[in-house]
Amino acid sequence: MAKYTRNTNKNKYMTKRQIMMQRRRRTTIVGIGIILLIFILILSSCISHSHKKKSSEEASSKAATKTTTEAPTETVTYERDIAFETDAAYAKNHKYCVGVNRKMNVVTIYEKDANNEYTVAVKAFPCSVGIGGDSETPLGTFQTSDKYEWLKMVDGSYAQYTLRITDQIWFHSVPYTAQDKGSLESEEYNKLGTAASLGCVRLRAGDAKWMYDNIDWRCIVFIYDSDTPSPLGVPEFKKMDLNSPNKGWDPTDPDKNNPWNKK
């Protein structure tokens, strides 16, 4: 009976040992499996990175080859005697700069280029600057300020769409004898394109209104002398027929009552 008991205990001990060994084998197999999985993931990542790097190098090589083999794009440039002194704050708040060439009697409007420099000419207007002496239009850089739809000038005449350049120097229409759109000084209109004012910069009414509507407070105005026209040149100017019954009106005035616009 005692012998049977010892054998039974021995069998029980062997069974427990076998179970523990099986558990250890499973743990070992799982551990090996995890290690293999990690190794496979690392290897896969390295292979993927190598392929991406190779593709990137090939793309860069192709781009470099394309750059060196393609013909360069032709850039059209022009000489200009005007350079606006602006900064980032000005470029952020202002759409335009204005150039006034006294020699050519032309006003040119400039917008920003890709570098935020005002080099892109978008509009040009014929004008009349001062006749010189005490009636000279001053040279230099200024910034616009006040605006008035009508303003009485120093000589007693009236002007439309006035925009102050500095002191008593304004952008404005050709003068009128009264605050009346039908009282244009027609002979003065036909002097546009030549020096004719007492120092202000005269414009056709339509051009003066564009300035009045679009040029904002503290816009830079550069007044200079140059034999080089702006990129847009000097616009053609059609003189008024002084025998016309409409001669009291500026032909470009956008007013709906302008008789030049009636057929």
C-alpha cells in the first residue's frame, strides 16, 4: 500500500513538472515570435526608407537635369528713373505708388510686383505740371492727404476731384471759372501734355476722379524729371474742339449730364 502511494505521488510530481516545462516552452516560443516580428518590422522600415531615399535622389537628379537642359525664360526689363522708397508696412496697407514725370507731363500709377516693390505700371495719364519759376511743381517724394470733390484754387478758379500732394500742390482737374461742371476753361484743357499750371498737377476730369477714388491717404508720390517715359509711355491725348457747343464740359467727366456723352 505504501509503495502504491509513493508511485502515485511520483506520477503527480512528473505531471506538474511536465506542465511547467510546457509553459516554459510556450513562453519561449512566444518570446521568439515577438523578437522575429520586431526584426521583420525593423527590416521592412529600413527597406522602405531606402526606396524613398532612392526615389527622392532620382527625382532631384531629374529636376536638376531638366533645369540645366531647358532654355532660360526671357525676361523683359526696362530702364526707369524712378524708385519708390517703401517698406513692409507701406506695402501691406497701400495698393499704389504714383510717379509724376515733369519733363514728359505724365502721371503713372504703379502696383506691387512679386517682391512687394512698386514696379508694375498699370495706368498712365497726360497731365500739366507747373510752368516753372514761382509756379514750379516741386521735385521729390511726398505723401497724399486731403481730398475735396470741389476746391477753390489760389487764383480764384475751381477744380474737381482734388487730392493734396503737399501744401498747396494738388492733383486736380483742369480748372473751371465757377463751381459748375459746365464752366471748364477749355483752352487750358487743350494744354494737357505741356507745362501749364501754377504748380499743381492737372488731369482730365475722368483721370482726376480715378485718382480721387483710388489713391488712398499717405500714398507715395514721386515727382521727378526724366527723358525716359514710363513703361506705358505717354498716352495719346485728343484735344477738344473749341468750336463745339459742349466745350464748357470736360469730355472725360463721368457725370451723367455730360453733353459729350449724349448722341
